[in-house]
Amino acid sequence: MNNQHYTISIATDLPKEAAFNLINQVDKWWTENLTGQTKKMNDEFSVQFADVHYSKQRIVEWVPNEKMVWSVIDSRLNWLTDKTEWTGTQIAFELKTQGNQTILKVTHFGLVPEVACYENCTKGWDYFIGQSLYKLLTEGKGMPERKVKSEYTKE
């Protein structure tokens, strides 16, 4: 099927407000190699995974405790021919209450089977959302990419 954007859903016993606040702590579940802010509308932040993946996101939609959308405004995936494949895509986080649980649905619009990074990027999201963010929401501790100090970091 064409245009099947990557989507994953996870459930937590946390109320939506608590889940929303944890999702915004991107360095606690995606990567500690983060610069910028992730707390409100129009915030921009960059993530770096060694020399493999860099991307800069802007928060373009913000409905507290319900939904946020990141627009990828710059990217460099060094293992691809088109290194900017993520640029122009959007990543949406939507929270719904179902019974006593909060359901988080994450969709990466533009990450479809037709793009070169689909297989590897979906594996990455499966890990960082399906395992790391899930553990942060259910156990209080995620498994982000650890901080790397190198000649490329400003520390």
C-alpha cells in the first residue's frame, strides 16, 4: 500500500497531562544529544546520533495534554543518498483517554515504505517510542541514546 505513514501506539496508566509532560522530555527517551527547547509552540531543537543522523525540529502544533506536532526543518542522514530525506516530514504525538489508560499514537508523516530510510527509520522509532518512551511512561526511566562528547559537541 502506498503512503502508509509510520504509526505506533502505546498505552500507559499515567493521566494525559503526565504523559504529555514526559513526551516533551525528549532527552529522556530519544537522545541526550539534544540542543534547544521542547516545551512549547515554535520551540526548536536538534538531535544528533553520532555522524549518522542529525535533525532539527520545530513544534508547529501544540494542544496541551492532547497533541503536538514537530516539523522537521533540517536533516542529515549520512547513510542515505538523499541525506535530507526527513526534511519536510512531520511527527505527530496524539493522546487519548481509553478507560483508565492514556493511549499515545505517534505518526511520522512522510516516513512511508517508498522512502529509502523506511526500514531502518521504522526500526529506530520502534525502539525509541515502542521501548524507550514506553519505559519512561510506564517505569519512569527511558533508554535514550547517551550523551556523546567529541570534537563535534560544544561541551
